[in-house]
Amino acid sequence: PSVPPTARSRRAINMINMVMENCSQSGEHAVLFFDEMSPMVQQGNLSPAILEYLSETITNKFQDLYLKDSSEPLPSGLGLTPTLDLGLDNSEECQVALSLLPLVRAKGNEGILRCMAAQFRLLRVCEQSIHGNLDGIDALLGCPVVLCKERSDLSLFQDLSLSRQQDVCQMLFYCLNWFRELVCAFASGSNPEIKAKVIARMSNITALREELEQCCNATRGFVPPCVTIDQPVVQTKSTAKRKKSHAQTDSTNNTDITPTPAADKDASCVADRTVPLPNLSSLSLSKANLEPHFREFDLGVFASLSYAPLSKTIMDSEDNTREREELRLLPSHLSLLLSDLCSKVATSLPSFGRGNFTNKGGGGGSMLFTTEQLVEQVADLVPSLCRHLAQLYAHFQAASEENDGVSDMEMCQVEQQSKCFFLILKIISTLLAWPSITDPAYSETLFSVVKSLGFAGASAPSTPSSAVNKADLPHVARRAFMFLRKHTNYLPTIVCGHSLVKLMVCLSRSCKADNITYDIAKVCHRLLERSWPSPPSESNAEHTKALEYILKYSLEWSEKPLVSVEEICEGAVPDLLGVEADDVSQQLRTLTTATFPSYFRCMLKALVCQLKEVPPPSKKSNPSPELLEARLENLHISAKVLFMLVNLVKLVL
């Protein structure tokens, strides 16, 4: 039943109407209004009358602006070939469609399109707050979209004029953000049918992303539209030169700076809330430069990482089962989710030695979340992340064993699975490296994360997880290390090995588990003995960083670091003397003429660290002869190792 508004509610409603009317003249201001209203609704501080009015107003406005009857004929005269695509329901169930292409082709709709995703977010937040569910709008999850045929056919796309090519790119941008908002809205649902549609929408997102990149690379000077108030601005070389020439003219003539012309609105946001991105080629946009223009996921979307495999039944015309299809999260879906989660964790949970400047995500007020909420969310996801980690590693192992130890998977498949493996490890290690994780306030969270790692994949452990408590943290940390150590033999790249070692190191430090440091050094040594695939030229720096990190802990955390350095100098490095430039050491397959400088730096650092640990002589105390002998022996080995390192530089390089 409708709730009659009080005098105070009526004043608030009038103010909301006034703000909405004024914001309607500017797309970015409307986005800001919708994104800031959404968390206010979620906090539950609005009166029922205001909430009911806001929900009814936004719903009616959204229907009038963006939706059409799916049974109506497609519009003509748009200069592009319209199609009704990407519907998830059959024609009888589907009653509405998102009328995207006509909005893109009509002039003066930039502001309407820009705030579409933010307006839907406010709509679904109101629906959730009033009814406690999204059953009233779940038809939008499966509704088709009016797109164009030229988007998926490059030959047809290249025949279009430049303005129409840019319209197609904008259409794909807005469609991608529409699907991202749909996934945000429905990912936390428990209905299997809704989960299946969420997975389908993730597939749509990855497919449209490929189409968008292809179209952007073929479109000269395309500038992505702004969809949030605080996102960076993309500049092309031409716009950068134009701004530079304007600046020079202004400084020469000593005149005031003129406002941004209306024709350049698509390339600009609110000036004091944006930071320019590096200049881009006028012919292409990279994946990294496209990413800031997509709507950011909220924390609720990561519930999909816990989805169990679903079974989908496909019926024939007589309602008989024709086939069953298993639906599960694919590596492309995992990459989509994990990249966003990793970005949130890296921004909100700084590691050792860095200040915490922010504890919120981007994308407007609706994306606000506290550090506690993020930490709790990641901790709850660790069991699911461990499950995905084990599944990815099983793929690496199967591919290697089928080819006699040589992985023969397709390159794109290897890259995607390796990326997911790396992101999972990075998310957990960033959480464990966060300084506050060892505070008493987060002791339960730390224990929960370590316990999830320690008992991951254990079908019937001798000690059930429910029987351990926080006093057993070192023991549980060792179990977690053993779980991670099982994933070292079939890693596809040394970068994955680096991320695995980093997680082990963070585990040891956060849990103060000194009993696993020697074992971590042994794992590092085994990784150095392996032969890894050569990285592409653009990944050389990442490969070098990974190698030096692994070598660092192989030496510094070994039982006798100086002896380990001496063994490398006497055993592994001489293999490189008098050999071809591309030959490798037989003892350490990662040691080559090209990687010797990395080995030299790490061995020299290990030597310096050991020398710093030798206490200086003191006149006040008389050390025992045994202690003096140990110090002298340490200094003798250090001098010997230093002499060997200096000579090796002359011989190898």
C-alpha cells in the first residue's frame, strides 16, 4: 500500500525532483546523482514515502527511455542494420528489449546513454529495498538488445563511414556496461536459473569485449564515452596536440581559457575530478586504456565465484529432453571477475611500506565499501578461490603429462589460465601482506584465511578443520604451505612461480611461521632448477623480476646462505664459461648468460645481508673462542665468495 508522505518527505521529494530536472541537462551530473542516490537507498535511511516515489519515478523513466516491446518491428532508416540479439529467453517469455541502437543513432542522446547504467543501478537498489528481491525486474536479465549486424563482421564494419563506425563502438561500450550492471544486480541470487543467466551474461561480456577491441582498432580517433563522474579521460594524439596549441595561444595572447566546446564533450568529464591518461594512438586503444571506461563491479558480484557447476536442460518442440549442458565459470569469466577483485584489493589493502590513501573503490558513490567489508568478502571467498586454483593447476598438470612433460595447450588458453592462477595467488597474498591483518581486530579473519588454505582439498583430514583453534596457527600455516607446495611442479610460467612463492612468504610472515622458511627456500631452489618458456619481449622485465624474487628467498632463507651462494659460484656459473650465448647452466636451468646479471645482483645482496648480521667487536664484552671462531669463519667465506663474484663478472660478461 502507498505510504502518504509527511511534510518533511514532500519537501525532500520536491528537492529530488528539482535536482533530477537540473541534472537532466548534463549526462555526467545525472550519473553523479544516480550513483550517489544508490548508496543512500541501500543504507535504509530514506522514509518509505520517499523510497516509493523514487522507485516509481525511476522505473517509469527507465521504461520510457530505454525499453521497447520486443514484438514491435525493428526500426529502419538508422544507417545500420538493426538486429535483436543476445536474448536469453525464448520469444514467448521475452516481452521487452533494450532499445540501444536507436538511442545511439539519434542526435542529442549522449547524456541519456551515459546515465543508463547508473539509472538502472538506482532502479534495482530501490526494488531490492522495497521488495527484498529483484523478482519484479528479473526479465531485464534475459531481455535482448537492439544492436547492429555490422558489429560482428569486420568487412561490413570497415565499409561504414567514420561517424557510423564511432557509433558502433559507442553502442558496444554502452551494451557492455549494461551487461556489467546486470551481472552486479543478479550475481548474488540463489535461483539456479538466474545463476545460469548470469554466467551467460559473463560470456556476452567477454565476447562483446573482443568485438569492441576489434572495432576500436579499426576506428580512427575514437574516444570512449565517460560513464562515471570520476574516471580518467582518454586523449588521442590529435586532441592532445589541439589542447597544446590552445595553451600556447592562450599564454602568448594572455587571454582567458575558453570553455570546452560542445563538440568535445564526449572527450571530457568534470575537469577537477579527472586525471588525463597517457596519449593514445589515433588508430588503436589498448585493453588497459579501455578498462577505466567500464562500470566497476560492486562486492556482491563476487558471489558468482562460489557458483557450483549447473546443469541446463535443452528441450525440443515436444518438451522432451534433447540434451543436457553443464554450465560453469570458464577461465574467461574468472579473468573478468578476478581482475576487478585484484584491483580493489591492491588499492584498498596496501602492503608493507606503503601508505593507505583510500579504502574505497571507484565508479561513484554506489561503489563505496569499507576496508572491513572488503577484507570480510575476500576471506569468505578463499575456499572458492582455492577450489579454482586446484582446478586450474589440474589443467596445467594434465596438459604437461599428456605431452611428456611439455605443455602443448593453445597459447591463448595458457595465457588466460595462467592469468587466473596468478590473480588468485595475488589476491590472497595481498590480503596476508596487509599490515593490519595481524592486528587483534583481524585475528579471526587471519585464522579463517589460513585455515581455508590449510584444509583446502582435504577430503578426510586426520584433524578436522572444526577441531583447530587460533592457538594452532603455526600448525595450520604449515598445512597451508603444504597445500601450496603441491602446486609447484607443473606451473606454466615463472611469473606464476613468483606469485606462489610470494604467497608462501606472506603466509610465513603474517603467521610468524618460521618453521616453513627453510622449506620455502627449497621450493625456490627447485623452481630455479626448472627450464621455463622464454617470455615475449614485452614481458622481459616481469620475467626478470620474478626470477630475482625467487632467487632472493632461495638464498636468504636457506640454512646457510653463504654456502648456497658459494655452491652457485663454484658449480652452476662455471657451466656458462666458454659456451654459446643462448646456452644454460646444467645445474640451474634459469641461469644463462642473459640472466647472470640477475643472479649476480641477488648473490651480492645475500652476501651483504650476511655481513650485516655479523656483530662488530665490542670492548665491553669478551666473546668466547667458539663465537670468535664462527665469526672468523663467516668472514672468511664472505671474502672468498666476494672474490669469486668479482672474478665471475670478468669471465662471464
